[in-house]
Amino acid sequence: MAVTADEFTVKEKFFPKLARVLARVPLAEELVAAYYAAFDRTTPLKAKGILIGALAYFVLPIDAVPDFLLGFGFTDDMAVLLTAFNVVRTHVTEDHRRRARETVARIRAGAPISV
């Protein structure tokens, strides 16, 4: 299966952006769990597409609400993610959530990110 431009963008930019904005991102663990589900080979293709689209919206610089607006900057990103998450929630497993908790804890501790 060929890698799409959105998949490449998400893989390339997701963790660097998350590390930069973690303190301002609500629902960071859900965001990371969505990342792990999107790139899990057992996740159905339709669910992957929905999650990658939502994650691409997070990493791309063009937004309905600019990310730098204090208090509001990530509300549109989180709305898109939560909508996607609700559609595919049965494909986001406890293992994805566990890995997300561990990853967010490492980022908050300043540890290097390894995917």
C-alpha cells in the first residue's frame, strides 16, 4: 500500500509539534492514542483514513482557528479529533491508550520521543 501525503506529513510532523505545544493541547493522550491507532496495521483502512485526516488537521499550519490564539487555538483541532475519535472509537484499543499515556509522560519529562 502506498503512503499518502497526509500519512507522510503526520508521521513527519506529529511528535515534533506535540512536543512544542503539549502544555496547551487539551486531550493530548487521546491525540496520541489516535496516532497509534492510525498507524496500527490491524486498524481497518477506513478508520485509518479518518484518523489520519484528523491528525493531519492538527499538524498542518492552516487552521480554522490559528493555534497561537491563547485559550482557543486548539479548540478546532480537538473538535475535529473528537469527531473522528467518536466515529472510530472501537478501533482505538487499550494498548493504543496505554502507549499514549506513556508517550505523553515521556514528552512531559523531556525525554526523547521514540515511536
